[in-house]
Amino acid sequence: MMKKYKQLFKQIEKDILDERYAVGDFLPSEHQLTEDYQVSRDTVRKALALLQEEGLIEKVRGQGSKVIKHEQFDFPVSKLTSYQEVVKQNNMQSKTNVVSLEKITVDQKLSDITGFLPYRLVWRIVRQRVVDQVASVLDIDYLDKGIVPDLTREIAEQSIYAYLENDLKLNIDYAKKEFTIDHANDRDKILMDLGKDQQVVSVKSQVYLADGRQFQYTESRHKLDKFRFVDFAKRQKE
């Protein structure tokens, strides 16, 4: 049987998602919740703690529990769309933090993962994407330095694809993508606001130019509840 605080959490979560409590509203006081649901103050506090962990409310000193923005953003599967383009399309409030930018040489293990040949020099960029003040995405990119000779933190904070297409005049054409549900690793737990989530959505992509050269390998790791992956499928008749 589900514990009382989890039952209360589920009920309030439903009320928020059904917009009984709108974004910006304050939930009833802890005292009022204990009376409304006939539960203990400890049960109410545990339920509110879960709601906060799930990003549904925030505690405002002296005012109570405020309902905050909680929505999913469409991330296209079949289209080759940059993160910044998704931000613009969904009117997201987003910030990119460049965790690291370095040049490395591809070894055999990395070659097997990325598709780049051994001994190839590549850029390795790790970026944290903060959406509505929640660290929701972790991007790990590898870019062929022979194709992208120069790269800066400023470019990585803005849009690498805009730089490649507008400044380097590269013709980005297609990608091979793989979607999996992975266990969260230590880096995910440090750089993403996972709460109690133990899994993330991993999108691995090998990306090619129009002339067939692979210039990028990327792994994009997402919070389970922040993005909705969408596609358009059309039946092929025989």
C-alpha cells in the first residue's frame, strides 16, 4: 500500500498538472493541508518535499509553497536541429554553461564509440543546459579539428552550429541517432538536477557534412521529465 505522504504528493501533483493550482499560485498552508486531507503535519511536509524535488513547487520564505513552471519541450527526433534552435522554437528560458573545452587525440576506445579514426585530433566540449533554472541537459560533443580548426568557449556558449554554417560555411547534412534510457552516472548527478531520478534519456549522434565526412559525435543526456521526443511517421506503401 502506498504511504500517506506519497498519496498526498500524487494528489497535489495531479491538482497542479490539472491546473487547479496554476503557475504562480501558492498552495494552501501546511496547517490547511493537514485539515483538508486529514493527515499529519509530517505527512504534509514529506509530500511538499517530494513536490519540490520534482520541480513542481518552490519554497518562498514567509509565503509558503509556490507552484512553478513545469512543462515538457518538444525535441524533434528525425530533424537535425541544434539545441539553440529548439530553445527558440519552444520559447524556452535557457542558459548554457561550458564545463570544459579541450583538444584530445582519439584512442581506439574513443574511436569505437565515436566513429572517428584513431589518432585523429578532436575538440571535446562538455556543456550543461539550464532550462527554467533547472539543469536539464548535459551535452558531450566531439568535433573533428581538421574540419573545425578553431573553437572558443564563447562560440560553445552560443551556438556551435551557427558558427559552423555561418562562419565556416560548412554544409551540415544528416545524422545517425541512437536513443536509449541509461542509468545516471556520477557526472550526470553532479551536473544535472535529477532529484530522485536514477535514469536519463541518452541521444547519441554521428553527424555528417553533405560531402559525407563525419565532423561530429555527440551524446546528449536529458532529464526524463523535461523533454518530449517527437517524430512524424508516414506509412510506406508497397
